Amino acid sequence: MKFEPLDFSKIRTYPLADRANKVTAEAFATPHLAGGSLAGFLTGLPDFLAVQDFKKTVLAVAEAVRNGRPVLLMMGAHSIKVGLNPIFVAAMRHGILSAVAFNGAGAIHDFELCSQGETSEDVQRGLDDGSFGMADETGRRMNAALAAGVARGLGAGRALGEAAIAANFPNLDLSILATGAALDIPVTAHIAIGTDIIHQHPTTDGAVLGEASYRDFQTFAAVCARLEGGVVLNVGSAVIMPEVFLKALTIARNLGHTVERFTTATFDMTRHYRPSENVQRRPTKLGGQGFYLIGHHEIMIPLLFAAITEELSR
């Protein structure tokens, strides 16, 4: 087989002015100067890639709030452990967040933070000597609160929030659970039995855990049934909340509720399968929009809610 040389002199070109370009100088960042405003900083962000998704998320939340549509926060426990409760509580108090849902670990860290202003033990040390998760008060108080709540017909989140208020814990202002109970905002805890330290406590009642969490699942499904035009923010939950959300959304649609055009946005430090499929892609296929923004919670979440607050003030 013989290959004849190509005649490069016949290569066709066209004027640069005729080319469509994806990068223009108008979209570049504007440096933030000393004394500048937050609004100026946000406006000065470069108009590319993740910034575009971030701004679309901010606008979607602001639009939902203005139109009286739900803004649902689904979250893992890590965001509590990096100091973000004041951000979430403020968003609840200012009418930005309509409902909050987290896993059992989130409920534990919130409850401990509320009761003593501290949380998150040294897992390695406790695992090595068999003391991990064995602090008595957390398991005893939370299991008692869940049992008392179930007896009154409450779900896990409301039972824990009301128990914290009744005990007059010193840090009620930092608690998502307590704030939800005080403001009648749904806060649901979705328990996977065996994953949480209170399940190790001798007072644990599996029937109570199941009943309390199932009632919260029903409440969560009711929130999902009204998501048309709303927003779902998934902050750091890689498994539990994406799975719960998919089932709750299915129930809402199965019962005839129109939940098609809404926005989802996952904020996490790395990309995971379930948030990508069960939050970003599958639920929004009928006409919504889904985003996935990567970054540390302690940076991204304050920035997000600051931008939302600025947008709502306009």
C-alpha cells in the first residue's frame, strides 16, 4: 500500500471574524477591590462554567421564594460539622428554606450542638478502645425524645426539635431541629438503622426508629408533591437523601401531583453517582434543570446563601 503526500497548500481557511468563539473578554472576571460590596464581588465573577450554574441556582431559589414555591434543603452531617448551622437557621428564619431533610447523623450532630455547643468525637480513638458512640446522654436523650414523639404522633425531626425546646438547651438558636419546631417548618430525619451512634445505646427501640423515620418520609413526600416551580438543594448527601428523594418524588407523581419543572443543585466536595442520577438528572428530565457544583461546604454554602440574600434584596 502506497500513500501519496497531501498537498497542504490547498488547505482551506476562513476569516477569524467569521468564527464563533466560546470565550469573550466581556465574560472575564473583574478584580475585587478593597471596600467593594458583596454584590460587586458576585457580579465580578467570570461568566463561565460553574459560575453560570451557580448563578442559575441562585436565581432559581430567589424566584421560588418570590413565587411562594418550596425550597427544600437535603443535607448530610458534614455541613453541620464545618459550622454552617447559623447559615441554614438564618435561611429558615428569613423564609428562604421551606423544609430541611437530613440523615440520622445530621440529627445527632444538630442535637448535640444544641445541647452542649460541641459535637463530633474522635472516631479512631473511640473505635480502638470500644468507646466510639457510647456517650450516654446523646443516646438516652434522643431515644427518649423519639419514643415520646412517636407516642404523640410525631416524626423524628419534630420530636427531637420539640424535645430540645422543652429541655431549654443552651444553643437553641444554632439548631435546625429546634428552629423547625419553633417555626413549624418541616425538618425530617431519615434513619438507616445501624448507621448512627444512638442505635448502639441500650435504650434503642427499633420499632420507634422505624415509626419515627417513616412518618418523616411521609412528610418529606408531601413536600416533594409541591415542588413544581421550586428548588431542591442537596448539600453533601451522597446516598441517603438522593435515594429517599427519588422514592418520595415517585410517590408524589404516582398520586397525581405535577412535579416536572423545578431546579435541583447538589453541592459537594466530589462528584458521586447517586446525586448525579437521583438528584441532578433523573428527576429533572421532564422539564427541570439540574446542577452539580464541586467545592468545600464551608466556602460554597456561605457564598450561595449570601448570593441568594443579595438577589432577594434587589
